[in-house]
Amino acid sequence: MKRIMIGAAIIMVIAISAICAPVVAGYNPLEMDLTEDAILQKPSLEHFFGTDNLGRDVFSRMLYGARVSLSVGFIAVIISLVIGVLLGGVSGYFGGWVDAVIMRVVEVMYSFPTFFLIMMVVTFLGPNIVNVMVVIGLTSWAPLCRLVRAEFLTLRERDFVSSARVQGVSNFRIIRRHILPNAMAPVYVSMTLSVGSAILIESALSFLGLGVQMPAPSWGNILTIGKNYIDYAWWLTLFPGLAILITVLSFNMIGDGLREVLDPKSDRKD
């Protein structure tokens, strides 16, 4: 439980900072200052995280970049959740040829390296934040589908489900009222961990120029600029790298904590 609280507190701070970016940020993240003294300034009281090669305030760009990372993480996971739960539930409950067809589709999804598949699709559709969110969501549902299917296969044989069938309850109502609520515990854990993975993928795509396009700020494209000045502008790689690390680690802490709390076989609840 302690890990959930710590991870949630960190994510809350990042989320509030991102939402309040117009108030918290001291500068316009797109505003350039090409005077010699303004370019590549070290961190100071005037510019907390320094400036980049175009004289833009890195702290302001980091705050607005947090909006991108969190939006991509949550929306991509929601898309994968809808697809994974729907297909996994149908596959696990009905079985037979329906299960066989869906599992073959899942196996096809597993046969492609996910990141390279995402790169290929984003390149084809064009790099922007909407395409990145949708593509990550549409290519990351397979693990969740298999997880939900396994839960449904177990739960559909329970006595309370058999009792509902005997009483003439419809399949849809059995799934919605009896099976799905009992199958969601591992799904919550998987969702939390998936948010961190989606943020990493978005950052990698932006770093490669296939995600959020400049001048719009994201943690990934700030790192792209930083790699060109890593010898003497260390802050351009340190701060976005730490932001990605801390955010992903916080989501993983929440996921690990949820696994311990929701797993009845776990002896650790701290």
C-alpha cells in the first residue's frame, strides 16, 4: 500500500503541474530568444532547467511535454483496454471457434515486434500525437486480451455463474454483472503498468522524429535536441530523462502495489 501511495503522489504532482502549466510555467514554451546570451543557458533561478539551442525555456517545455506524455499514456491504454477486455471476454466466455479465431489473431499480433510495428504504422499515417495514441492503443491490446480470457475461462465454471444460467439470466448480463467485475483485478494492474510502457514508446517515437513534431514540446523531442549538445548542455538530456524515468517508475510502483493488494495469495500488503 505504501508503494501505491508514493507512486500516486508523484503522478498527482506531475499531472497537476501539467494541467496548471500555463500558470506554473514562467515562459511560453514556443517562444524563441536567439540572442547569444539566451541560447543554451545553464539552469538558474531565471531558467530552472536552462534553455535550449533556440533560447526556449526548458522548464516550460517540460511542463507542456508532461501533458503529451500523460495524454498518450492514458488514452492509448483506454483504447487497448476496450479492445482487450471485449475480445478477451468474448473468447473466454464462449470458447469454441470464437476462442480459436480470436486467439489466432492474438498470435499474429505477438508475431510482430510491437515497437517496429508501431513505427511502421506511424510512418505510414504520419507523425502526430493523435496517430501515436491510436496506434499504440491498437497494437498493445493482445497481452490484456489473453489475461482477460484466462480470467473468464476460470470464472465461467464457478457455481454462481452456473446458478445464473439455470435461472435463465442472459449471457450479456452474466458477463456484465457476474464475471467482468470479478475479472478486473489483474486488469487494473496490467493497465497501470501499460501506461508506463505507452509513455516510453511515445518518448522513443518522439526522439526518433516519429512522434510529437517540433516545435510542440514533448520529453522525447527535448532529448532529441539534447543529444546534439550532450557534451556541454547536459541539462537537455538530464531533466527529460529523469522525468521519463520517474514517471514510468511511479506507474510501475502503483502496479506492483496493486498486485500485492488485489492478490489474495500475497502475504505482503505494504
